[in-house]
Amino acid sequence: MDNAAALFVDAPVEEGHGDRPALLTPSGPVTYAQLQGLTDRAAHRLRALGVEPEQRVALLLSGGPAWA
């Protein structure tokens, strides 16, 4: 099974839809490319903290693009 980020974020960017809105927030739309940047940053930060692939983590986040 694919990672959810690969399925719902990376695939649309790879298909050329990076400039389309992925999320609509009170402060404006977030494109698939922007969301991909956020998910990549989060993944790199988790790896820097020592989290390995396939390990489960719990995140407590408020609603908004970071949650998605």
C-alpha cells in the first residue's frame, strides 16, 4: 500500500497538477505543490529526530494545512 502522502499529494504533482488547489483555508488556497513541500519538510524533520520508515508516530496538530 502506498503512503497516503504519495497517493494524495505526490501523484497529483507528478501528473502536472501542482498549481491546483489541494486545500481551501480561511487564509487562501494551498496548492498541491505547496502541500508537497509541507509534507516533505515534516518527513525530513521526523527522520532527523530518528523516526525510521514504517515506525508509527502520533502528532497533535490544530486544524489547517499542517494537519492535512
